[in-house]
Amino acid sequence: AKEGGRNRLQFYEAAMHSRISERALIEAELRHALARDELSLHYQPKLDLRTGAVIGMEALLRWQHPAMGMVSPARFIGVAEETGLIVEIGRWVLRSACFQNVAWQQAGLTPLRVAVNVSARQFRDPGLSAEVQAALSDSGLDARYLELELTESLVMHNVEGAVAVVKGLKQMGIALSIDDFGTGYSSLAYLKLFPVDYLKIDQSFVREMLAEPKVAAIVRSVIALGQSLGFRVIAEGVESAPQLAYLRHHLCDEMQGYLFSKPLPPDDFGALLREERSL
Ligand code: C2E
Ligand code: CA
Ligand code: CA
Ligand code: CA
């Protein structure tokens, strides 16, 4: 293993001094990341804005590379998508999140729902629902404690096909949300065809809403329209107390953001739950 480590460092240094692109490097290294146990999940709390309590968490992938350090998802999720590696990685994410959630429940913590991000490639994979089913039965997690986050562009790409997949997932009893809402081109007419539970207002809107009246208007209408169509609305990327106050005032249902907590390694997340911290 030590020998392997040295070879990898040499490879990495060679890459940095040659024309091997960052992308090629990421791709080559990502192929081994799972087997080398370099991937992990961090968990970010989701809170109910009415009660202030933690009501769930989003699993977010982390890659700790021995030479590159912590590689952010922004640098490798796209590569994982293009190469198809995301299917295997995504399966691992789904299973780890389910097993971790069962471990917290067995440790006596209040059962919460864990949300897992699903990429376009995974969503189009006909094996997805079987994998979800397997992750649930192998881990013993009750379906109601699992949520899948699907991005807006993903479900709007092929509405008819996507509606069928979403309905199938919904029938399994899991929760579903539409992520990054507002960044794509959804028509509300299509939105009502999807039996999803949540709309997640993209963090770019939350970041700008207090400085830009038009962005604030968008946020208010997503909350009102989303709720009138029967969705719960969650705002992500909440970083400040004034943002929180604004969202509460306009009756947004839930929030997620650094103001309360960054994504945490499992042990830290467990500790946060034990402290019963709330907003
Ligand atoms: P996302 O699904 O929109 O996740 C939210 C991102 O916002 C996360 O970045 C999170 O750490 C960050 N965030 C949360 N609160 C705040 C805040 O208050 N301020 C700011 N500035 N950022 C905040 P992260 O973990 O770097 O992930 C980036 C993206 O990578 C995710 O965006 C998601 O699209 C993708 N991703 C992460 N994990 C997975 C995964 O397991 N599977 C797939 N397919 N994609 C993933
Ligand atoms: Ca997400
Ligand atoms: Ca998002
Ligand atoms: Ca995003």
C-alpha cells in the first residue's frame, strides 16, 4: 500500500508538470477512489422553520485524495457523470446513507429522513428503483426515512419519462424533492405532474434576495405557488439571520445552510442530534 501511495504521488506530480489535464487526472484517480476508500459522506441538517427543529439531513459526497487533498464535488461530480462512474459512486452513496441512518436510529436518536442526490445519469439508469429497493432492504431502513433529491433540469428534460420514474419511486414510499429549483426552465404546468414532496429554492436566490427586490419576489412566489400546489418548500444556502427572518416571515417551510451548520462528518452530526440543538 505504501508503494502504491508513492506511485500515486509521482503520478500526481507528473500530471501537474505535464499537459495531463486536471480533468484527466481527476478521471484517472476517481476510478480508484471507491476501492481505495477515499470517498465519504458528510451530512447537513435540514430544519423546520416553524418549530426550529432538525427534521432531516442531506448526504453530501466528499473525496479525500492523498495528494490532492479534499476535492470538492464541483470538481469531480461532472467527471463522474461524463464517464458513467457516477452510477457506481451513486450506488455507494445511496447505500452508505441508508446504513448510516439505520446506525443513528439504532443508537437511539430520533429517526430522521436522509436525502441523497441523484444525478441525471443515475436517474436515467433503468436499474435505479431496484437499487433503491435493495439499499432499503439490505440496510433495514424504512422507506419513509429516505428522500431523493432530483434536480429541476433532470426532471424537465424528458417530462413524460421522468414522471413515470418519479411515480415508481414515490410508490415505494420514499420522499422526493426537486433540487436547485428556479435555475432551470420548469413550467408550473409540468411541475404539478410530479408527485414530489419538496421544492428546494436554489441557494443563488437566497444569496441575492435581500439585495435584489426582484429576486425576493421570485422567492416569495416560489413559496406561495409551491405551497398552493401541495409542495413543502425548503430554502438552501441560508447563511445569515436576516435571510432566516425573511424566509420565516414569508412562511417558507424549511431551511438548510451554514447559519445553522455546515455539512458534518457522521460522528459530528450524531453529536449535534444528541445535543438537540435547534434554530
Ligand atoms: P447541492 O445538491 O445543491 O448541495 C448544496 C451545496 O451547497 C453543497 O455543496 C453544500 O455544502 C452547500 N451549502 C450548504 N449550505 C450552504 C451555505 O449556507 N452557503 C453556501 N455557500 N453553500 C452551502 P457541496 O457539498 O460542495 O456539493 C455541491 C454539489 O455537488 C451539490 O449541490 C450536488 O449537486 C453535488 N453533489 C454532492 N454530493 C453528491 C452526491 O452524492 N451525488 C450527486 N449526484 N451529486 C452530489
Ligand atoms: Ca441537493
Ligand atoms: Ca441544491
Ligand atoms: Ca446546486
